[in-house]
Amino acid sequence: MALAAGDVWLKTGANLLLFGPPGGGKTHLGAAIGLALVEDGWRVLFARTTDLVQRLQVARRELALESAIAKLDRYDLLILDDITYVSKDQAETSVLFELIATRYERRSLLITANQPFGEWGRIFPDQAMTLAAIDRLVHHATILEMNVESYRRKVALDRRRGPGRPPVHATPNELEKAVIDAGNRIASP
């Protein structure tokens, strides 16, 4: 509830980092926190990280990156969903790093990731940029590690099992016997 209120962490430019496997509810939790903050009057933007990075790349090509980042600065919180899906491309990661660096200690980020920090070398092209980005993100952050089973997997398994008892694997002889037994019950008065 304290995270959803936002008054402490958003005023100080702190971050919220949600880690866990795919299907664990990171995006859902991030969106729920964002919605609660909007309802309390905070300005929040939710974006898939890859989409936002592509928009920032276009702004850089048009020599308008500074203006684009300034527009994002109007938001008290940026929710960057699935940061680990950004490819290790210099152009993509440099605008992402610039966004992180610009917001550092001024504006908050909520980031979801299914990879721990040790795997973030796959996002940023060099070790120094990786360490600098992580350092800025964790300096003033609450980190939630969500070690849960995938909700999507659980729902799919439940759907596959269906209502009632689990399916029985019958041999052709057992099926024939069951049909004969059923026929005898129907024929018997």
C-alpha cells in the first residue's frame, strides 16, 4: 500500500525494480501500482521498454532526443516494462542509458525484468555502461524479487486438465470392455 501511495518514494525520485520469471505478475503489479498512483493524482506513463526506446531512437535521428526526454520528465513515474528485451544495440542502449541517467535522483522509474542484474550485460554493449546503469537504478530503489510459478502456465495446465476427474489413458481392450458393460447396463431392465 505504501508503494501505491507514492508520496515517499516518488517525491525523492526513488525507483522500484520488479524481478522474476516470465508469468510471475511483474507487469500486472507494475500496472496496478501505476493505476493507484494515477488515481492519487500522480502523472504516470506505462510503456514497453522496447517501444519507448524505439521512439527515443527516432527522436535522436531527428535531433530531438533532449526534447523527447524533457517531455518524459513531466511524468512522476515511468514504468518500463520488460527492460531485458532491449537488444544489445549501441543506438538502443545509449538512449536507454541516457533516459536512466537523466532521471537519476530526480524522477522515478518502475522497471520490470525477468533477468537478474548479472544478466544485464546482454542489454548494454559494454561492462562500464551496464554497471553505471545498474548503479543509478539501485542507488535509491526498492527491489522486489518475485519467485513464483508462472500464472500463465498454471492457468494453461488447469485448462488442459479441465473440470472433473483427470483423463484416463485406456487401452483398446479396456475401451471395448467399457462399451460392452455400458451396453449391458442399458439393455438390462
